[in-house]
Amino acid sequence: MSDFQSRMLAHNDIPGLMAFVSNNANARWPQPSYLLSSDVAWRISGDTATSIRLWFDQRGVAAYAWYGFNGPSEFDLRVDREYDVLLTQDVISWLEQRRRQDPPMVPWLIDLASMEEWEQAIASHGSGCKAVEKIAQIGVFDCASHRIDLLLEAGYRPAQHFGYYLSRSLKDPIPEPVLPDGWRIRHVLESDFEARVAVHRDAWFGSSFDLKRYLEVRAIDIFDPELDLVAETAEGEFVSYCIGWIDEPSGIGSFEPVGTPPRWRRQGLGRQVQYEGLRRMKAKGMHSAKIGTAGFNDRAYGLYTSCGFGLMDRCRTYIKTLESKAQPMATTAVLATIQERDILANLMRVYRHDMSEFSDEAMDEHGLFRLGTYFDQFWSDAQRYPFLIRADGRIAGFALVRELEPQTYSMSEFFIARGFRRKNVGANAAKQIFDQLRGTWHVAEMQTNTPAQRFWRKLIRDYTDNDYVETWSNAAPTGPKQIFHNVTS
């Protein structure tokens, strides 16, 4: 029988939640913690009443879960219950139950690779794809192996999306801000409120931030007006800003949000504003500061590291399909004929383009990616097998398999076009190929291609019921290799 109870967050629970996250952060530091009281203060609003649930035991708040519809949900357990399996499972169960209450949505954030893609997605209100699935998303630190194990057991899989968690000691020297003559950094006054809102909106594409929301932030108990900073030109224009927060129980400061409008970027203004924020945090007794950003936000990561922040960990998104209205795609993997050779050649060039992200693959003088000297051997060598993959009758990808020795096979190349990914097309095609060629299998991935490593490990773990071994391939390109046997059906 469990020793905890849970209920939705009430307004009078907010101080207890803030104390919970501060105590966790203080107990774990210098290891990361999911939230500080400043994060709660910045993110909480009237519309979070149905998004936050608390678990209680005899000592008070034992855990919280913060549901995210358009991004990863978060949860944390009090440090003395860090490894409580039953409590963790109950929290995950509630997050899934809460996700089922909302309509299907395409989790468009998980595929973004740059801020440019983020802005394009914001402009098109998401991915532009029809939503047919209810997908749960949960963020977990890479260092939290026990939580990751529980999520994997519950059917979650890692996505490529993650957030950086960075920190900086305030005991180290903090440079004084340097600005052009006549410019200054100062905190915001009441007469500046409209201009302060405007610089935030200019800095963040598609922002809905308004005066009402800004005044709500300033009304938060732990808001410190002296840490609401702007860089101001000699003419009085705001060109960069940040809000700093201090968490007195833990002695950790943080920034949320930080921004510089596009026309003022690449001039070091964001760095100078942060320097001033760090100096003020130190003056208020903080020993360290933390900051975070999305894994695809290279601009912010570069800014923060230039201010002396270092990477503590990554908070990765794990996803699970709860419900789907999508019909499964009928997938086939059939040996390609010589008449289909040109189809595979076209797919091979697209595949080479995709793989250039992980290698030094380059185009030739005609702007084409090479096929490889071995490509045509797949139609002349009896120990080579070219497969053409179709989904619902449409061309979806290909696979090239080599027979290294009798009944020992190697997956040389495997490609699924982007429009067919995350629809089980790749997994179903690979399993069909394994079933057609029984014996000992070698599947190797490039060291730099972590998405492929995740795909093949999960697929092979499921296909073999975890009966495989993983070694390291020293043959170029080097990387992990899974080996398994499927001699009998």
C-alpha cells in the first residue's frame, strides 16, 4: 500500500512547491535539479491549475509533476525518495492520464535542429502535419539512469530533442560590462514598462508576451526589480535585456528570460547584460548561477558559454504514443530487380545527403552525392542483397545487405525517407529483412550517428527479446555494433 496521496496544485500550495524545488536543488548541487523556485515563479500562471499535481507524504510535498502539452512534461521526487519506484510510476501514470485528456498533437519540437526551424514552425503553427496521435513527452536528465530505465520499461523512447543545463560559479571573476560611450545597463523603472515589453517581443519571434503578463511577473513574491536589467543606447532605446532571479535557500541565481532583438545581435550586448546580472547576483549572496536553453539554440548556447557557463547535463525528451487514429502503414521489403536499380540509385543519393550530417561526405563537381564503388555489385554479386522498401505501396526507402560468410549478414546501408519515419515503417522493414535472411547478423552504426544507434538498439532489443551483444567496430567508420542470431523462427 502506498504511503502518499496526490491532488492538483492549489494557490496556497505554491510556497510549498517553491520550497520543495529549492531544497532539492540545494541537496543535489553541483548536480542538476529540474527546477528552482525562480523557474516556478516565471512559468506559473493562472492557466497552470490543471497542469501541476503534487504528491504528499507525512513530511509534506513528496513529488510534483508539471504537465506539458506542447513540450516535455517534468517531474521530480524529493531527494530522500529519489529512487522510489512506486511513486515514480504513479507520477508517470498521472502524466499519461493527463495527456489523454487533450486532443492529438504533432510533437513538432522534437525534430527541430535550429532556431531557424523553430521560427518556421512558429510561423506555421507547428509542423503543418495532421495530428493523429496522442504522444506523451517527459524530460529527464541524462544522468538520471534510474528514471530513464523506468521510462524505457514503460514504453518510452528517447527523442533527439533535449535542453542544455549550464552553471557558473560566482566565486570566479566576473568581468565588468563594457558598452559604447553613452550606453548603460540599468534596471527597469515603472516608466519603462511598455518599452520593456517591446524589447522582449522584438527578441522572440512570434512572442505573445504583453504588459499584463509582465506585470504578473513583477508581482511574484521573489521578483527582484534590481535584477530586471536592460541595455540602453545613448538615445534611450532598449537593445538587450534579462531577468535575474535569486534562490536564497540554495544560494543559486538564474536567468529567465534573456533576449536581444535580431538587429542588435552579434555585438556582445547579451553578454554584457548577463555580466551585470551575475555581478548583482553575487552581491546578493549567491554562490552560483544556472541557465538553460533548447539543444537546437546554438546562439544561446554560445552566448552562455562565453559568459563562463559550463555544461552540467542535458535534459532529454522521452516520448510514448498513447493513442493513435493513424492506420498502420503496410510495409514491404522486397529484393530489388535490375530494373529498379535506378530507383535505389536515387534513394542512395538522398541517403548520402542525410548521412553527410554525421560524416565528411561531400558532393562531386556536378552537385551529386556519390553512389559508392560497391553499389552496382549488389546486382552482380550473389552475396549482396538490395531491398526496396515500400509503405502503403509508395517508395519509402531501401536497405543493402552483405553476406560476409555463409549465413552471416551485415546491414551495410539502411534508409527511410523522412516522411515515413516514426511510423514503424523502418522497424517493420528491418524485421522483414531479418526474417528473410536467417543466421548471424551484424548491425553497425557510426560513432557520431546517435539517432541510428538509438533506433537499432531498441529495434534489436525488441526483435531478439534482448538476446544480443554489442561490441565496438574498428572498421571505418568506427562505432558500436550489435550482433545477434536468428537461425530459427
